[in-house]
Amino acid sequence: MKKRTFIRNLGLGSLALTSPWMWSACQNANADHGTKNWIWMTPKNGLSKDNWKRELDRIKAHGLDAVLFESYNGRKASFETDRLPMGEPILEILIEHGQNIGLEVHAWMFSMPCNIPEIAEKHPDWFAVNGLGQPSHSHPAYVDYYKFLCPAHPEAMEFVRGTVQSLAEKEGLTGVHLDYIRLPDVILAEALQPKYNIVQDKEYPEYDYCYHELTREKFKAIRGIDPLKDLEDPTANQEWKQFRQDLITDLVNDTFAPEIKSRQKQATAAVFPNWESVRQEWSKWELDAFLPMLYHNFYNQDIQWVGNSLKVEIAALSKAKPVYAGLFVPELTPEELNHAIEISRNAGGAGISLFQHWSMQEGHWEAVQKK
């Protein structure tokens, strides 16, 4: 990854940068794009069109610039479509009202997880496989919805591309926001492991994806070895790790981002600070902006960790692009949110993104409005 690399474990507390010049240049590049504040928003059934308009009015009134609306959650779509199971078509309401009040609306979509029963029934071979040979649709890691598709399967990736295209074609939409554009976590964030009664002191095969036959065949064609059959410990092989990271990077750079940008939409992604644990080398991605989920509690860190992480991530990008600190509202008091916003700004972030709209209390709205 050259010397401009992510620190392998952002949970190490205070982090140093490899080059003061590099940090200054990337910080200035972030500043050149201006400040923008975002908020993630999930569907809520039963709200009227006027209800949704009022929610957007509130977001706009408190100084936020962009809404990331969960338009596809891996199960059903919240927009008009004939290719996915549909819930309520909310996205079109938001696009129209967002245009009227000057609020950006981005379509947030789950990328690699697929929890549509018909897909699993008709195409069980589309799904990622772990190091024990178990496919994710029948043996999902951690939670039931972790039914990830195989990034090396052309038909599965064409299915994902079709969803990206359907959203990018929406008239008036500002951008498409890729979430879960990765493999399952081979190692969970430290604070989450006790929730699942697991200890991950190394990479274990039941959480290590993707060992799909197609993935292994592609690797063997390049390196001459089958990682499952020919390596005593596949998790220790850096080329095998890099190969899977490159699969995701190539999907982003060669397929999904061009699909979005060709329709004059912004291409963004929700990404992990512990990127190696999800095979997500996003410093190489050719997107318009990045929204790392800097949920410090997940990593047993204090709020200052948000700023330390941002500095490393900004410096690591192969091309300078805006980076917006994703903040986890349920774990932040209004005072802590105010502090986190200040830390993000001082670290060179181009703004913040809040997860999520329905978690905001009055004090949180006030903290954001002050900024």
C-alpha cells in the first residue's frame, strides 16, 4: 500500500502520521471542498408524505446538508423498482422535497449482503463461503442478515450492479451511498465481541470469507496455489488477503463508481476504520467522498480517538477526497456530540455524519445546530 498506509489497528490510541507535509496537504484538500454535515436515515412505516417532509425540514433547519436514506437494506427496496422486493416507496418523496428546500438526498444501499429468500433459493452459489466451506446464506456470521454475496461471482455482482444502476438513474437524486461494500468481519471490533460471547485473538476460519470456489480459482490462476488446499494457514498469507481486498477495490473502481458517476451522481461509501478486518482497502477507492464509521465505543476508545483516526485516514488516501467522520449518536450525550464534532473539525474532517436520524434527541439537534 506504499508508505501512505492505514495503521493496522486504529485502536492503538494516539496515532502518528508518517509525513507532516502529507498531512497538511490532505487536510487542505479536505478544507477545499467546504464543510458538509450528513445524517443517515432509515425507513419508518406508516408516515405520511407530510410527515416525511417535516422530518426533512427539521434536518435542514438544524444545519445539516445531506440525508443518506436507506433505500435498499438487502431485503427490500424503499424506492420504485421492478427488480427488487418493495416496501414503501419513500425515496421519491424525499428527493422531491429535498430539491424544494435545498437538501441533498443520497440513496444509501446495502451492497454485498443479500437477504432475499428467492435469491438464496435460486442461486445458492452466489454467496460467499467461509474457511470451513460454509456458505453465508446458510451459515451467516454473527447475525442472520450477514448473508454476503461472493465478490468473484459475476452473476452475483451483476445483481448488485443492477441495484446501483437503478438508484443512480433516479432523477433529482444527489448520490448513491455504498454500505457493506466489503466481506464479513473476520475480527469484530473489540467492544462487540462480548455481545456475541466470542473472543477473536486471531483470524478464525468460520469468520474468514471468501473461500468460494470461483474466488479460489481466480487466486490459483494468478499465484498457482489453492488457498484452502495448499496453505497450512491461509489467514497468515498476505497475498491471499490482498487478493480479496483487491476484489472489492476493483468492484468499486471498475463497476460501481463508474455506474454512479456516469449518471452525474456522487459516489460515496460508509467504510470501516479497522479496514483489514473486513478486507476493505478503501484508501484506494475512486469515490467522491468517504464516511468512515468512527464509533469509538465499539473499539473501547475515548472520543479523541475519532480525531486520531481521521488524521490517519485522510493521510492514507491515494487521492485526496473529503472525509466525513461518522458518529454514533446513541452512545453520545449532546455534550459529547458537540466535543466529537469539534475534534473532527480540528483533525481535518470535511464535516460529520450522524447515525442516525431517529436516534437524535433535542439536545443532539441543538448541538449540531451550534456548528
